[in-house]
Amino acid sequence: MTGPVEPVPERRSGPRSPEDSDHPVLVAGRARRATIHAVRLRWVAVAVVVATVVVVGVIGAVLPLSTASPAPTTADAVVVPPAGAYSSSAFCPTGADNSNATIYLTNSSSATVDGVMTSIGQAGASGSVPTVHQAVSVPARGTAAVDPKQGLPAGDTATSFVFDGGGVVADQVVSAGGSWSTAPCATQTSPQWSFAGGSTQTGNSLSLSLLNPSSTDAVVDVSFLTGAGRVTPQPYQGLVVPAGQLVVEDLGSYVQSASAIATFVVAQSGTVVAGEFQQWSSGATGGLALQLGAPALSDTWRFAQTTVASTTSVDFTLANPADAPVDTTVLVGLSSGRVVPQQVVVPPEATQVFEASSSSGLPRSVPCSVTFESTGPLVVGRSVLATSASSPPVWGASGGTVTAADDWVVPGPGGPDAPGVAGATVASLALANPGPAAARIRVAVLGTDRTVAVVTVGPGRVAVLGPTVVGGLDVLTVTAGAPVVVEEDSDPTGAPGVVSSTGFPLAG
């Protein structure tokens, strides 16, 4: 490998050292195939208010109808819509009512894109849904920050966007009690969503948000896998998510004192967007994680950057909803050298934790890519725990990606004028090459001609760019000569991986 690759330094605060979806999805303890019906959702045309530069005036602009179609047969609901697309959407289930939140809109196209933002709260006793509409405008190759809770009463919220053109994606930062997390917003609805790695043990809380942005009701079944098997609470079977509403469930009410929980949402009718909000506590320290679910299972899951330090605990939760065991190979990529692949067997209808920190095969204090290749469809999540002496937050969780792409847009944790939290910055950017040949990769700043790095990454290798190269809150673009996987790590945290994101692959 050649190029200006900079190692990620240790920090004083602590040791920082979804493909084909038509697999069986099992519900209520029996295997049954989930037939995914493409449901076209009709949106009502809305008006956008556009301010002119020369005079103060308004122009009524009617947005095109958004189909909000179900996710395609890949486990990726966050691809950047093509810049030439007629319209695009974003759907953001946000964290619990005690959290602060900011949504960042990133426009990868060369023209300003206008749209309408609709934020809702949970329905009240009278059945009314608190709703706020707001016009938004995202500058060409730029970003805009919005408050999804502005104008709404206290409580859980969700936000939808309809844009009058493609090229725009949304991600969000949530914070509470000194902890924070980032998560992408979905660009499509889906009839199924999966999560791996939640916990309802003492001190932890886990909630599931179900947003239905369509004009027809959705009916879903929600089931869970733990290390002991499947849990199918009766109140979560045939759960109605009314049109245009948000339903939030406290999962600890029915899945109690469990670690390494996997959640599966399958629609009987309609489509939804699902997110999980985990608050984790260990004495006086802890963390939180906001995650968008995976809209499909996959037999390959990728994490471009994982660092196992001597005082850091890193776990991967693998969830197998099938009625037969699944064999998984764990592949590790380094900047140089090789690691012998490891094998993990995931029991049927259960979760299995791969404890990276206790694995003798993974390097210590060195960033590496980790890929799980399985004989059957799974969902995989990662959690990271630093020592209590580390800077907060000391815990975080994130999902992997199934996507390798030639082009990526990677927003930072906020914008220069609106950081996600005080001191937010990009700590590192990992570039993993899963292919059979070397890939030349260019990293640049969106909206400028500034190239921050050009590297060549060998097959099965990973390059990690440190804070002196990619630090700050710029939106980065990654352009490669072959499909690659990216992962951005953010600060301030107590360990690498506590707050991370995979970015958005550009539509081909």
C-alpha cells in the first residue's frame, strides 16, 4: 500500500487506540417467508417557500409526488438518491424525549434543493398528532441543520422530508447527559427492519420507534432473539402503526433483563421506518445509541474500522432468525500483515456474541476492518465499552454495512456552524478494500477542489486517515477505482467506535 496514510494516535482521555433480502424471515417460532409487496405511497403535493436574493418575496413551488417506495433487495436504506432524480425523501425516527437532536441535510448535487420538513410527535389521548411543517433549503454541495423538535411538545418525535430533487440525504445527532450518537436517516420505507445488540439489563433502556409516513395504516409483527432463543410478545403481533403517525414501544416491558437482543419488525401490510434508541448505564458513566434498522438480512456484514485496546471491550452481536445454525467466517483486514480467519457458529433462532476483545486472533490497539461472511442471512451489530475512567461517553453501538461502493458522501458529526455536540470533530476515516485488486482512493471536501488524501489500498487491506488529515466537520467525499467500504469515527468519546458512521453510498 502506498500513499499518505496516517495512524490514529492514542489519546489521553482513554484508549482510543443489508445483500439479497429475499431470505426467510421467521416469526412466532416458525419459519415463514415474508413476501415483500412493493407499495407505492402517494404523497400530497406541498408548497415550498423560496426567498429571492434581490427582493423579499415568496414563490409557490409545488413539490413532485414522492413514491416513498419500499427498500430494494439490498440491505441499504441510506443510499444517496441520484442528483438527477425528480424527487427524494428522508425519514428520521429520533431518540427519546429527554434527548437533544439535530438533523443535518447534505446536498451532493450542484444545485440548491428545496423541500418540506414535517415533524410529528406521538398521538395524544384525543388522537390528535402534534405536527409542524417547515420549508427547508439545502445549498448546492452544502449542508443545512434543522431542529426536529422545534414547535413540538415534549416527547418522542419523528421527521420526514420531501425534496424537489435528488442528491440530498439526512443524518442526525442526538445527545443526553454527556453522551451522544449519530445515525443516518432512511431514504426509503420498508416492510421489514432488523437490529442486533440491544440490552434491557439493569440500568439500560431500549425503545423501538415505528414511523409510518404513508397515507395508509401499516400492521407489523415485532419479535426478538436473545441468547436463549426467540421471544414473541403477543401485544407486538398485529401492532397497528396508523398513517402519518409515530408509535414508540418500551422493549423492556416484554423483553426483560436481557443482553444482546435482536429485534425484527415485519409488516403484515404497509411499510414503515424503524429506529432503536438505547440508553446504557454503568454506575456514573454510560452512553447512548440511536440506530436505523437494516431493511434486509444479509450473509455479509462489513465494519471498516474496529480498534480493540487493552482496556476496551468490543463485542459483535450476530442474530440468526432461521431454524438452522449458520456458520460465519470472521475476516480481518490490516494496513499490512495478515490475520487467520476465525469461525463462529450462530445457533438457530438466537443471538451469538463474538467477543473481539477476548479473541486472540485480533490485533490490539491497531485499527482493522472486520467482515462477517455467513452461510445464511444474519443481522450484525457492534458495541464498544471503554473504562469508566475514560472521557464520556464510554459506551456506544452501531450497525455494519453490506455495501461496498465506488463513491461515498461522508458527513461529519455536525457542521462548522452547528456541531452535533460541543467539540465534535472527525477523529479518523477508514477506507477498507474488500476486493481482489488494489484500489486507488481519493478523499476530498464536498463543494471544494481540496483533496485531503490520495491512497492506494491493497486487496483485503484498510487505510486509516487520522485527525490531522480529516479532522473537523467537513463533509468528505470518497472516490475509488473499485468498490470500497468506509467508516468515520468521531470525537469526543472514550474509545474508537463509540460514535461512528458509515456514510452514504452514491447511487450508481
